[in-house]
Amino acid sequence: MMITANATNFRKDLYGTLEQVAKYNDIATVNTKDGAVVILNAADYHAMMETIYLSGIPDVNRDMEAAKTAPETDFVDESQVHW
């Protein structure tokens, strides 16, 4: 669910909005006279930053694109992977 509020309404329900973002992965947009601010939970933020980072590495990006069309025989079952 997307939460949208102006700064005044956000301030009135600050704790409730932050709780919705933290617990339920909601995204909050707060509109101010100087622009908008987006609030998302830390796990989503870190996942997004990791995706951006990995997408910027040419070999990783190329390998992910190739994996999209790779035949099933190119993959192993996760139970066969030893960490």
C-alpha cells in the first residue's frame, strides 16, 4: 500500500506511518512545499541499493541476462550447492 500525505498530516501520525512502513513494507510519500520525500523500510532500501550495485557490474549484469534464457540443464538444485 502506498501512503501519501502532506507534511502536516504526516507529522500528526508520524509514529503510525513509520510503523506501517516498517512492519508492512508500505512506502510513504510526504509532499512538502519544496518537493516530495519517499520513506521506505531499511530492508527494501538495502535490497534496492544491492540491485543497483550489482546491475552496475558488467559481468554480473551480463550473466543475469544470460541466465534468463538459459536452459534448465544449466542449473543445479539448491540442495546440491555446498557453501
